[in-house]
Amino acid sequence: MATITAEHEHEASVQDASPEAVVVRFAGDSGDGMQLTGGQFTLSTALAGNDLATFPDFPAEIRAPQGTLFGVSAFQINFGSSEITTAGDAPDVLVAMNPAALKVNVPALKPGGLVIADTGEFNKRNLEKAKYDANPLEDDSLAKWDVLAFDISALTLEAVKPFGLGNKEALRCKNMWTLGLALWMFDRDRQPLIDWLNGKFGKKNPVLAEANIAALNAGHAYGETAELAGPLKKLHVDPVPSEPGLYRTITGAEAVSLGLVAGAQLAELPMFFGGYPITPASAILHNLVKMKEFGVTTFQAEDEIAAICSAIGASYAGQLGVTSSSGPGIALKGEAMGLAVMTELPLVIVNSQRGGPSTGLPTKTEQSDLYQAVYGRNGDAPMPVIAACSPADAFECAIEACRIAVQFMTPVVLLTDGYIGNASEPWKVPDPKSYAPFPAKFLEESNNGEGHVLPFKRDERGVRPWIKPGTEGLMHRIGGIEKGIDTGDIDYAPAVHQAQTDARKAKIDGVAKAIPAQDVCLGEEGGKLAVVGWGSTYGPIHQAVRRARKKGLDVAHVHVRHVWPLPENLGDLLKGFDKVLVPEMNTGQFKTVLRDQFLVDAKPLTKTSGQPFAIAEIEEAIASFFDGVPGHVEGEVAVNETQLPNPEA
Amino acid sequence: MNDMTPIQTTLKDWESDQEVRWCPGCGDYAILKAVQRTLPMVNADPKNTVFVSGIGCSSRFPYYVESYGFHTIHGRAPAFATGIKLANPDLDVWLVTGDGDGMSIGGNHTMHVLRRNLNCQIMLFNNEIYGLTKGQYSPTSRVGTSSPSSPVGSVDRPALPCAFALGSGARFVARGYDISKDLPEVLKAAYEHQGAAFVEIFQNCIVYNKDRFDDFTQKKVAADTQVWCQDGEPLLFAKGTKGLALDCDTLSLKVVDVVAKEDGTPDWEAAGVAVHNVKNRGLAHMLVEMPFGAFPMALGVIYDDPRPAFETEVVAERAKLIEGKTADLGKLLSKGQTWTVEPEATHGLMD
């Protein structure tokens, strides 16, 4: 969590473009229609109810020579969900329609920001005009940023083909294509633009109107089908990398992959990854395929069930089995997860959560699989659950998941979500030597003197030995049927099932002794209000609590990584606060867990729009605990009620 | 199996201390014995042997063999086996499944383990019924099977496991039955085949589908109703008085009468009897699809034409991918896209 904790004490360095605001810069050749694009985007922003400020920046010449550096035209917009006072310093997103536009504008882009570039314009001639020696899209010079480069020119030509425009005229529709993509990224309605285009060209040149609308729609459709990470940039929390050191950008999917590899290395085990393609989890499979020198085997299975079953098979054979999916896939894996609980084999199950139920919102984020992770299996099947709070944190959490799986012979669920998976942030590259290894141990000789091996003989933590097939003299059978104490032989006896159910529960409860105590990540222990989060709500909660504290409110941020079992001190910690607020992107799942475990009166703040929380939403909820505004459910009315305006009157 | 010295075991060595809990008279007992006979024949090593099963009567099998065993979940044994074999290709993996487990709930996995050609032996015990759930009709039950879930007879048309296997790309398909004395020979051939070896074993469910296979398994009818496929040998049955020949007009098999030569041996060539060729996929399809009654039941090794095994290919692909690469975690973490924040510096931009 290096990049996130680093942020706490550097509030002053937070720039104007605060995370609930986004700065987008459209840049292209003067003839590319960037101002028109920016203007229309501004219109749609206003229609979407955002506050905004813009900065049109165009060359003096009406038509500067094409492709030149001084001919670059740009339009910047800063918009957000609360008051915007400037056009923003550094853009979060740069749309570069040609090499010159990139060259001029990219230095201003925030580290970790997104570049969208039209590869169709990155030809030799334009690169020369922009004074590039090499194509920046093809070397590492843009490494600090996310780059989405594709041939917008060709895609536009394709989209407007039916309208029989000349090549030049057709290419003029590029800006509408780009605008369509931008509208998709920020979830904007296309209709006002379509109306505007019809109004502008409709009577004089209906074909041109139709072509532009087609380009707009095509850009929008491209975003939808290509599943770009775009919309999530809207509330991209940008931790300022102020600690000295080596940094890189990292997405959650990359961080999970690297963390799993690091975890397997720390366990001194080869890793087996069984996966089946699903949005947004597939990226983990794609990443791990490229890391096979670390003893990684990847297997693209025929379905989600086979993916987890193969991973359990590999764990049985002595590797670290890993599988990953998203909610619907995890549902399919449920029975096999139960088998891993029953046979007590290590396994890591990564769930990149998305909006549900069923297919739900495949490309949108949600935290609604918490019940599924903690409770979602038949029988009493306890399983540790860890939740990553940011892309970089996913690295630490993946290692932690591997550690618990191996040390406790148990499946472990690692929760991320679509936002964490796709979002990228600067990450201070950790030193692998700074992590304590947790080498796996295999039973090499009988644990029963001369007799048959006892595969379910537990140690003082309730953990059974890991026995690899191929080991001389330790032949034994395991399975999903209830098993006798120590022997593991089939045994349905009432006392045995009672004892084994208790033992499985006790083992997982005991994991709480092997995890860090819960800390308060902002504010003091005890006080008026604790805002308790888990997972990717970290950013907006943290900013909201910070702002509330600046206003002098007695509020603290507690962010829980170990969702199950919960840290041992969490109950006492929460009881030290008068009130507990739990913002989460579901209908109140973690709130229920906290209430159940600690009998604390946790209040939910829920959101299930497929969009991350806005800081303002959490700020407002926090305020309702303090300001006594009528109508606020949790408001503690500090003043005489009769003095307040009465909305009923 | 890397050991140079052959492992010497006896049938007894392969018996676990667990009490066998199938119904008295169940065909599974005979299959268990056949497997325990086969393992010493092929010099199998108990410590390197893993039996993997799904759910059902047949899937209790691993508990009774003194080796490693994994009784998994319904239909998924092939997926577990794939993970086991990819994690440790030196293990001998045997899959035990049934007609419900392997053809119904696990049909998908059966298909994929076969097309991938994982080096393992797949024994599908076909009793044409769901036994452990008390007798419902299964995907291999014949039309009209009356059962608790089909009181007036089932209407589903049955699947043919061997045809399914061939269709899925299996490179080894064989058939046997529980009480057959030749079953160990069939299993031995399956073991020796490098790749997925599919063996359908007809098995008598004494309780819910009793004597279903008597038409060809009973001693008095066996000779006339069984054709044992042997590579390079003519497809003869009924003590050499009948054979299978190719009908070139319909491109299908037909039963022909064979007369004895003067020395008493059958003059099969004169009758046009086909010679079995285990590498002939077309012939294999015809043999497994012969309707029983008009035709005999084809048994033995019907098809055996090896291709490189899946785990071998995976290992080779990995070796190719990692050639020249070293596993340096520090390097991996700082790969490609990095910049340095100097002390004192604000988060200035990289030039």
C-alpha cells in the first residue's frame, strides 16, 4: 500500500484536479475540429449535470500547415461532481489526433493518465513534422501513461463508408467518432449530439448529418465492445507519488498477477493457474501466460468449473493452485470451492467483481459479491476473504492470499473489482526481499509411527499436512465426503461430522491470529464517527474523510482488508466510535457482516449504479451525522429543531 | 514413470484397508479386481498412481485401491486429473467415472479431456442407470427404460459413449465388461497408450438395472454375440463361423457367414471379412455404432492411434516460452514502464 499510505501526510500536495474531477484534453490538427468536439463535449457535460470549466487553446492561424507542432489545436475541459474552479492543471485524459498533438500536449498529462491516439496519423511524414525520431507509440517513451492507440482514421472511414463521401470528407468525421468514444467513456447521452448534428446539417446536407451520426455511433460502439477502461477514469484517485523511489504504472490485473507470482515464489512453489475467459478477469490469465519462467503453468479450461477443479488438482499434486473469475464464474465454482474446504487444500480464488446479479453489468464495477465470498457455499464452508483497495494494493493482497492459503491449507478468496482491475495508478516498485518467505512444507514420512499416514491429523492451529502424490509410503485417499478424525477415511458418524465442522471453523477463525490488527488509516481511534470501507471505495472514502476532518469533524476512516475472518480488534475498535457508517457499492453487505459479528449499529451508505462513489456523496453522508439537517436519517440534531426550516411547512 | 527397475507388486498390494461398500453382486467388484490385476501386469508403482473419480457408485473406486486417490465432485474428475497431470506429468492417472457422471453432468469435461489428449486412463462404467440416486434413467439408458423418473418408460434417446469419445477426438477407444476375463488385457492396452485412453466398461447394476447386458455377457451367448477386435486379425465371431465385412454399396459393415477350410480354420478371406486395424478411425466409428442384435457387440481395443499427449505439449511449449529467461522477481516487478522520483522532487513530469 506504499502509494496510498504515502498520500496521508501530503494533503497539501493534492492538486487542483481533485479526484472527483476529471480533466480531458482533446488535441489535434487545426483542421481536425477539436474545438467543435470540445464544445459539444462541454454541452453534453453540462447536460449530464456536472460542473465544469474549459480552456480552448488554438493556434492563431485559421488553417496552420497540417501536422505541424504549432498547428495543434486543443480543448481542455475539467468537470466533476462538485464545484470546479479551474480548467485543471494536468489532464487525466489526452486525445491526440496526430503526432504533433501528442508531442505538444503529453508533457502536461498526469502520470498514469490516459492517452488516446489515432495510429492512422502516426505515419512517417507526420512523425517527421512533429520532430519525432521514432514513433512514440512504439517505444517506451509513453511508459508513464496508459496508452490506447488504434486507427481512428480507418475506423471512421469504415463507419461512414455507406454514405459515399470522398476520402477527405469522410476523414472529417473523425472528430465525431472520437467524441462518440468520449461520450461512451463518461456515460453521456448521444441524443443531444444527434439532434445538434441533424440541426446543423440536416436540411442542407442530410448525408453529411447521417455520416457524422454514424461516426459518432461507431466511436461509442467501439468503446462498448472494446471494453476500454475509460469510464473508470472519471473518478480515478491519483495518489501522488511523493516518496522517492522507482515507480511504474500498474493496473489491478497486473498487480494481482505479479502478486500471485511473488506469493508463489515466497511459498517456494510452482504455480498453476486455471482460468476461463470472462470480463473483467481475463487480463490476469493474459498476464500470467507471460510469466512462465517463474514456474507458472497456465491452463485455459473448458469452463469455470474445470478451471477451478484443475487448480485444485494441481494443489493436490503439490503446486499452488489459483483460479480467477468474476461473479457469475465464481458462482459456477461454488461446489468446487466447497471441495477445497472439505479436502483442506490451498487455493487462491480471485474474483474481479462486476455489477450483478447474473450477467449484470460486465464492464461496470460493483462490490456485490461479498456475501458470495463469505457465505456463498453449501454447508458450513468457512473461507478467508481478502479485499484489495486499489490497483497497487492488489499486489500486497495477492501475496497475503497465497500466504494464508499455504499456511492454513485452505482456499482463500481475493476480491478486486472492475474498477481496480482496469484502473492504473503509479506504484512504487517494492523490493521482493522485503517480504518474509513462507515456504510450503510437504509431509515426507508417516506422521503415525509405523502405521498408515494420517492425512487429516491437525497441528496446533488445526492445519492438516500437505502430502504430494508420488511420496513413498504415504498413499491415501481424500474426497468430499465427511471424513474420520486424523485418518480421513469416510465417516458419517454424527459425532465425527460435528467435530470436523467445528475443526474446519476453528481453523479459519484462527486465521485472525495470523493477520495484522485493524488500524485507522485516517483520524484517531475512537470518536464520533468511523467510516468503514473495504475494497475499491478506499479513494472516495479517504478523500471525503480528509475533507470532513479539515472542516473539523470528528471522523475517522477504517479500511478493512481482511473481510473474513475479521481482525480480532475490529469489534473493540468500532465500539470506540459513537457511530459507524459503511459506504459500499452494494445494498449493504459488509454492514450486515459487521452487525452480525460485533452487534454494532453500522449504517449503510449504498450505491449500485455501476459507478464508483463520488467523494461528495460520502462527504454528504458524513455531514448528515453532524450538521443536523432535517431529513437526514442519521443526523444528530445539535440545534433546536424548531429553529430549522421545516420542509413540510 | 522414470524408474528404471520395474516395480514388482501383486494384486494384494493394491487392496486398501477400506471396506468395499458396493451392493453384493455389483459389477464394480469384478472391475476393481480386474484393475488390481492389471496394475502389477504393467509394473505400476503405487506411490506414483492416482485414481481420480467424480460422484456415483463407480466413483467410490479410489477408496479401495492402495494408491493415491481423489474422490472429487460430480462430473469433474477430468478437470482435476488435468491439473494433477500438468502439475506432475510423472504420475499415472486413472479416471473412474460412470454413465451419469461422465456422459451427463460431466459430458463437457469428458469431451475436453479427450480432445486435449491428456495422458490418462478413463474408465467409464456404463450400467445405463443412476444407481447411487436410486435408479433413475441415465443418458445411456435405452428408450423405454422404466425408472422412478420415467414410470412409463424413458423417451430420451441414449448416447453411445464410444461414439462420443471418437467424436471428441479420442485416440484410444476400447470396450470391455465387468466379468470379462479379458478386461485386464484391455486395461493394459489403455495404460500403454500414451494419451487419453477411453475404456467403456459395461457394468451390471444388480439392484436397479439387473442383467441389462446378459444378451452378450452370459457364457452361453458370448461366442455368438461378441466380436473381439484385435489389430491385424479378421473380425470374426461365433467361433469363426461369422465375420464382419465391408458392404461397399452402403459403406457400412455387414455380417457374413464364414465357412471352414479343409484344415478346419475359417476361410474368412473368401467371405471378405475385414481385418481389424486399430488406426482406422472410420472402421472404429462403424464398430462402435453397430446396432446390437443384428450385429455382435464390438469389444476390445477398437481404436488406438496415438498423438502427443497434452501435458507433453504443455511442458514443451513452456520450455520454448521461457528459453533464455531467468526468474528474477525484482526485474519482473520493475519491468518496462518505470520512472524515478528523486528525493526533494515533487511529482514532476518525466522529460
